[in-house]
Amino acid sequence: MLINSTLSGKKELLLPIHNNRVNLFVCGPTVYDNSHIGHARTYIVFDVVARYLKHKGYSVFYLQNVTDVDDKIIQRATETDASPRLLARKFEQKYLEDMQALGVTNVSYYARASEHIPEIINQIERLIEKGYAYETETGVYFDESRFHDFGKLSHQSVEDLEKHRIEPDPTKRNPGDFSLWKKRQDGPEVTWDSPWGKGRPGWHIEDTAITENYFGAQYDIHGGAMDLIFPHHEAEIAQMEATSGKKPLVRFWMHTGFLNVNGEKMSKSLGNFTTIRDMLKKFDADSFRFFVLSSHYRSPIDFSEDALDQSKKSLERIRQAAKLIEAEIEGSPSTADVASSEKEANDPSILEARARFLDSMENDFNTPYALRAVFEMVRDINRRLNEKSISRNALIDARNLLDEFGQILGIGFSPATGSRAENSEDKTGKLIELLIDMRQKLREKKDWALADEIRNRLTEQGIVLEDAKTGGGKYSIR
RNA sequence: GCCAAGGUGGCGGAGCGGCUACGCAAAUGCCUGCAGAGCAUUACCACUCCGGUUCGAAUCCGGACCUUGGCUCCA
């Protein structure tokens, strides 16, 4: 399959370093606050990347770091008079809950920075030995002038990078040198002993220490959002390629586009963010996943409630078709053709839908194009259901295919809500069903006046009835 | 200033040399006691601008313009 590489700017063929194994690393959160839906976009995208690679038969190890030692955590802890460690744990827990709620379930291992301090120190020592890093009164820095590939990922020259907005630490040799170890003591929980005295790691070093520990000096895919290209990922390349002498650090750098609001990047510093929790109060996770996957992962997307509403409706279309398919399968009792349903799918239209979907995913995870295949299949099935020109076998194949698609995208396409059986757990549900049954008897007697009155008065109570042809029907509580 | 990503129908959003997606919204029809929901069909021939290459360009090559982002906090 083809994956776009930020390094080359081109799509390249995925050939894993270790046979069938794909090592995937994605930059995780800095746990000092609730995550917002911009983060959610990135993590949903890489969840689908992992799902698809697994579906292809690769053994995927998906590693994610958790930055639990950081200036912002310390700052927030100081402001709120909290312990930095407990603050980090609290937001890490909330992050994991958010991911669970979004169906982001394919991370194999979360690695905390604070639990990899020995690996970090070890890597810094090797960088100093090789002459790529030096110590000053304030810390240990990477000497950018020694690493000639610096800037290759962000396509900038070292001279371009001389410009800076933040006043550099005066002890550094070059303004572009970045911190590996900070000689700071901000409290016992965020201070460790090192050959350079007490302190804590710089921002970039944890990722390469962690990936080297689990993957070695080189691995297959590194993901993150575009804002990490510089300086973060550039620094990772410098650190690891300098340490190991092996290039490239990763085969594929994959970067997701931003989630914008009114054309502006959503970010904590701008204050225009919606947390995942708040979003999920208004929309279900599947609608949000659908919204995210409706655009290509590298394109910017503009978040709005209208856009989410539209995604919800689009998803409903697929689910509605799944309902019709299911009802038709249930409704047509097993006949002679059931025996042959064991066979592989052979309906040409369904085979084509599957091929198109998978081809789209093969081409740099083109989920919008893959969704097109889903819609085209849905329309075709609907039409044939109307014409009663589809076999039970084909319907079963279609159902299975929708399940397969749903599995890859992490979206439930199968009908799940609002059925009478599910709502009949409680007494209210039973009472409503009783009314529906009574009303159905009235309808059979063609007592439309009374039947309509029952429906209207239930609607007033927020209970919306949807009659079905055969009677019964469904209801939903608003 | 340098680097990057974009600019496509009413809206969202693919395509990236010919077959001009897909979805939402719209119109018509079907279904229905009615309503809702649903389904089908149809219409919409759109690609920021200016040059060029080509039999043919949204797509390739020049050159503008605009938007957003990065340039040591960021998914």
C-alpha cells in the first residue's frame, strides 16, 4: 500500500522493516488539561491506520508516549496548588477515558516519560560522547551545527532556522540548539539525579528514548499532527540519527491536518477549543468519527455543529440501509438457499464495493473515497430491495461487508438503537408498549381519530412514534 | 522574510491529464388511513485568477492573488 511521507512529500510503498510487523509510534498528550477535539481527530486517524494495517494482516505494535513531565504540568500544578504527579495522573486517566469513549482502542502500550528517565539519561550520555551535545550551567543541549540533516523534515535550511521568537538561553552555542536536560529543580516529583546534577528531561528526548527502547533505532511509522513537524520531530530525527548513526529514524512520517474552527486552528493557547467531553454531550462518538473520516487525514477540517449534524445524517443513511437488510434477512425464513450462503460473496456489486473500499484505503488511507464505496453499495442494495431482485445470500454478504467496513473505520454501521426490545427493560418502556399495542388495535379497527390522539398526546410527552407498515413500529424518547 | 498545507457546485468533500465521485440540502415519484421516517429518480456540468504545454487541464508547467499554520508552548 501507499503512504504519504512528509520527508519526501510523496506517496511511497509500505515495506515494513521486520517482515509482517509494523511498529507505529504516535506522539501522545501532555497531560495537564482535558483533551480537545483537535487531539481527537489525530488519534482517531491513527486508530484507523492501526485498524486497517491489522485488517491487512500486519502485526501492529502501536506505541504512544504520555508526557507527564513538562513545564506546563508544573505550571498548572503550581497555579492550582496541586502535586504535579497527581495532576498528570488525573488528566492521563481522563485522556484514556476520552479515547475509550471515541472508540480509540488500538494503542498497544502507553509509555510515560517519567518511567523512562534511565533510558533518557543514557541517550543523552551517548550524544555527549559522540560530540553532538554539550553541557552548560543551565543544562545539556543538542548542538544543531553538528547535525547536517537538521531541517530535512520541515524542508528548511539551518540558516532559516536561525530566526527565533523566543530569546534563546544565553549559554547555548547556537540559538537553534535544543534542550536535552534541564538543570532545574521544580519539586521532588519532577526532579531526577543525573550525571549533570539534578534536573529533568527536555521535551523531545523522551520520544526517542522510548521508541529506541521498544523499537530500536529505526521503525516504520511515526505519526502526529502537523504542528509537531518543527521543532519536535526534527529534533527527534537529530537525536536518534546522531545517536545511532542509522538513517532514517522512521520510514514514514505521517502528519494529520488541523481541526479548525471558523478557519482558525483549534488550540489551547487561542482558547477556542471544545473538549472531547463537551462535544460528546451533544454528539455521539460515531458521528464524530464519521465527520473526521469524511475528509482526508492531511486536509484541514472545519468543525461546526452543522458539519456534525450533516455527518450524523449521512451515517444514518448507512444505518438505515443496514436495518432494512437485517429486517429482510430476518423476515425471509431459511429456505433452500441457506445452505449455499456459506460460500464466499459472489455478488458482483458487493464484490466491487469491497474492492473499491480496500483500494481507497491502500491509497494513503483515503477514507472519504472509501466511504463513497459504502454509499454506492447502500444505494444499490436499497434499489434492489425495492425491486425485490436481491437474493438472501447477497443480503447476508452485504451485511457482513458493512460489518467489515465498520470494523476498519471503528464506526458501528449496524442498527443498534431505539428498538422496542431494548427499551422494554423498564416499566416506562412497558407502559409505552402497552399504549402502542392498544393503539395498533384501534388502527386495525380503522379508528383513526382515537389512534391519532394517542400518538399526538405521546408526542406531547416527548415520545415520538414511527409507525411501520406491519404494525408495531418503533418509538423514541426525545 | 523562510517553510508547509489549502483555495472545487447552495453546503461538506473526493478526484490530480479524457469516463466530470460521494454525502447533506432541493425537486419529483413510490410507500403510507394520515403524519413521520424511509426508498428511488432527477436536476445542479463546479473547480481563485492570468498565461503556457496538450487533440484534450480542476488535474501538468510558469506567474499572481487569497486563507490557515510552523519558524523553538502545541495533536
